[in-house]
Amino acid sequence: MTPAPRVSTGRFLIDNAPWLGAGAMMSFLSAFGQTFLLSVFAAEIMAEFGLTDGGWGLTYTVGTGLSAAIMVWAGGLADRFRVRVLGSAVLVCLALSCLFMAGNRMVALLPLAILALRLFGQGMASHVALVAMARWFVATRGRALAVATFGFAAAEATLPLTLVAAKRVLDWRTLFVLMALVALLAIPLLWALLRTERTPQADAEVNVQAGMDGRHWTRAEALRHPLFWALAPSLMAFPAFATAFWFHQVHFAELKGWSHLSFVALFPLGTAAFLGSTIVYGWLIDRFGTGPLLPIYLLPVAAAFTVHAWGPTLPWGLAGVVLMGLAGGGQATLPSACWAEFFGTRHIGSIKAAVAALMVLGSALGPGISGLLIDAGVDLPMQYQAYAVIFLACAALVLPVSRRARATLPAPA
């Protein structure tokens, strides 16, 4: 694909600040249903409901899996409603989900609480943000997705530590009530940012971009194309294995003989690598398109799990965390840009809904399967080496299919 004319990043940020700010805010608020935040409350939830580690893991898998199924339908709403309308509805539902978690006293309803938090947090809030960036921007799509992703990175860097500190003085249920209030207070801000909701060129049709063969693919057509299924394994593997890694971090540190605190202290450096990688991938997408990058971004995560499998000391652990951060920048930007580039923007919401369902399903299966393997005697280092091989296979699968797909892309206007 011949690159579109380059746009000054400074001018791009200034001219499009309201839209970019709305995307970053929705991405930030998606944290209320993300694993890295909900895991902060794992001990309190297990104690409150009398759950073992296995019972909590199964509850989490069931709730997340059901949310993935609903995403196939709910994600398509992004093609029918404006962001300020759908985003507001999502934030109301996210607030209600937080209140449901705060008020629930029945273990039988806990999977429904997890379902709601995962659907409206990890699922729809991030979906609305990324679909908006992919649809509104063409020549600067990569940088727009990178900016929106900064909201997620900011949440990951600040919220877990903030909530851990807050738990010393506030009950965990009270914290969920406060998160509900934050979600509701964000709605007026979303409307203020998008009071003139449009593409940067003022007309949504101006930025409609066709995909392969010069047309806009429906979801049914995309699901029949080899490119979708060549990418599907990596779309599931990345969230599955990354979630498993974070979910079992305490057990992993024990196996290595490291204190959990020492291992967690490495994570901010991984977040820094993630932020830097996101910026770089955003620029590369705008410069070269997604096709040449799709097989490459998986290589650092394959290296990361190899390092985690064999590295004996904390400096090796740091190398693995940084490599995961480098790969995370590609995961955060490439898939959303890819669907718009290859399949067009008119049906991007429904297409990405299927993708989001795969990713959410992967994040549901990863911790559960990994835990079962641990119980069966397959330790984490052995699993991590297998993960690395799987990622290399995913990269090899994508390479020839993406090359053929790039040959059918229309020349840029």
C-alpha cells in the first residue's frame, strides 16, 4: 500500500484534540472492566463469597466468556449510533455494573456481575473508542489509535496502585460505588468533547475508506475471507496468554524465587515500553500501512515468553516485561487499523465486534486453561515456552495471507 501524505503530528493533535480526548477517555474508563483492575479485588471477593482460587477463576471465565458472545451483537451498534450517544449508554451501563458488583451479596449472581463489568468495560468502552478512531481518521489512523490507547495505559499505570492504597481506608464495595460515580460524571464531558461530533473534515462520508478490491466488506463477507482467519489465532492468543501471565504473576514469582513486590516493581518499565511502542506503531501504520507490520509485532512477545521461561533472575524478568510492552503497542493499534484498511470503514463496527469477541474469549480462556495445566503438573515456564512457539506459528501464518491481501488494496486517493 502506498502511504498517504504525511500530516504533522503537532498539527494533528491540536486540530483533533476533542475527538482524540473522547477516545482516550473511553479507553481509560474501560479499565473498570479490565483484568488488571478487577484482580486488585480478588482477595476480597474470594473471602466475601467463600471462593477458592479455582472457583474465582471459573467464575471469571464464565462471566468473560458470556460477555464475548454478547459482544458479537452489541459491537455492531457502533455502526448505527453516534459515539456520544452509544458511549453515554455504555457508561451508564458500566456505572450500573459497578453498582451491581458493589451491592451483590449472592455468589450465584457473581458471574453476572463479572459479565456486566467485562462487557461494558473491557468490551464496549474500548470498542467504542477504537472504532471511532479507525472510522474518523484515515491518513492519521495509526496516531489516532495510539492516542486513544494512552487512556488505557494511563489507567493501567495509575488505577491499581491507587485502589490498593484506597483499600486501606475504604471498603472494596465503596470503591466500586466511586467507580460508578466516575463513569456517570464522564458522560457530560463526553458530550462536551463531541458537541460537534464529526470526522475532522466535518462530513462522515468524506472519510469513508474502501478496503480490498475497492469496496466495503460486510461482516459476513469478512468472516469468509482468509485474512480474517489467518489473523484469528493471534487475536485470541495475545489476550489469552498475556492475561494468563498477569493472572498467575504471584505463582510465577514464587517459582522463580522472587518476591512478588520485586517483580511488580518491574511493571512500570513495561508500561513505559508499551507507551513508546504505541507511538512508534502509530507512526509506522500511517507511513507503511498495517500489512507489513502484522507478522512482525508478534516476534517480541514470542521472545518475551522465551525469556520468562528460561530467565533465572529479575533482570531477565525485566527484559521479558519490556518485550511484552513492546509487543503490546502493536496489539493496541494494529488490529483496529487493519480491519479499516483491508475491509473498509462502513461496517467497521460490526466487523470489529467479531474481533473483539474473539479477543474477549481469549482473555476468558487463558487464565482457566493455564490454571488447569498447572494443576496437571505443566508448570508455567514450560507453558511459556509453548506460548512462544505458538506466537511464531501465528506470525508465519499471517505473512503469506497479508501479502496477497495487500495486492488487492486500492491506490490511496
